[in-house]
Amino acid sequence: AQSVTQPDIHITVSEGASLELRCNYSYGATPYLFWYVQSPGQGLQLLLKYFSGDTLVQGIKGFEAEFKRSQSSFNLRKPSVHWSDAAEYFCAVGARAGGTSYGKLTFGQGTILTVHP
Amino acid sequence: DAGITQSPRHKVTETGTPVTLRCHQTENHRYMYWYRQDPGHGLRLIHYSYGVKDTDKGEVSDGYSVSRSKTEDFLLTLESATSSQTSVYFCAISGTFSSTDTQYFGPGTRLTVL
């Protein structure tokens, strides 16, 4: 079965600093990978996704993520954080066709980002 | 933003009472999902629907039932609420049942069972 681990429950950065949120997955093949963001009191919004091809994926709001097969990781990065980026971030994995988990997403535990002025 | 509404947005109830949460979409998407969100667990799939009257279980379906009588509405029912069902519940929709298709999420319902 697929699984996702986000090792950092809470991260605090200063506004303008760079950011990296970690995501490790467990899956038998190359999975589909997603990052979602949840602002306080709101639903989840898709930031970016990886299916195949270029391992560096660009998303909305200036975020990017890099798929590293050798490390089973899909870390989210942003070069300069804004106060409005404070939110909870979820990494998710989707199974490829042929398995019982196809079409369903498995989410990590989430990382809460606090931004100091 | 996808047209997804959830009602109620907040609810406090007592153990043993029935509770129904509603998800309504205006996107005419075929697939609908119910998740619960708990600290330290992320989002976990409760049930999903792949068409009117067609539903299936997710990973944490015990204690929950669902119904879908119209494309636009997906109901989640707790027949007899327990304190362990205190959570934030999210509805999601997608156009296809594919891991490559984006799931769009509603604003959530915060349920407290006393």
C-alpha cells in the first residue's frame, strides 16, 4: 500500500527566507505526486502535481517541487516566503492504473508553516 | 474555484445522535469524495461515489454511510455519532476517477461530538 510521510509537523520561517517542505513516499513504482495547501478555515487548493517527465515541477504562487526517485522524495520549495504563505501544506500520492488504490489519494500528515515578519 | 458547498459549516452534537452532512456541487462532476481531517493523520478517505446511487468505501468507513440520489449532492451520515468522529470533514469532486485528475475540495465542516 502507498504511504506518505511529512517529517516536519511545524516549520517557522522569516518572511523573505527560502522554504523547503519535505515529503517522502512509499510506493512500488513511480507514483503520481501532489502538493496541496490549506489556508486557515478553507479547503485544500492544489499547488502542483507530478506525473512524469521533468522532475522539477512549477506550481502556483511561486512554488516548485522536485521529484527524486532515488530518495523517494517530492520536496516543496519556494525561494522567498511571503506572510500570506502561512498555511498547512499536504503532500499526497496517487497510484497508477492497475492497483486497488487507483483514483484515490493518500495524504501525508501535513506541515504547518508559520511566517514571522 | 470549483463550485462546492458544504453544510453545515459547523455543528456540535451529542454522542448517540444521528448527523448528516451535505456536499453540493455545481460542476456536474461524476466523482465525489468524503474525507476526514485529523491532526497527525492528514486527510483520510471515508467514502466515495462514482455516480448516482453508486458508492464505495474508503479506508475509514466504519460508522459512516453515504447516499447520492442526485449528481450534485453527496450526503454523509453518522448514524450514531461518537466522540471519535469529532473531526473536520471535507468533500471533494473530480471529473474522472483517475489519479491524474485534480480533486477539488469544499470548505469543510467542523463537527464536534460531545
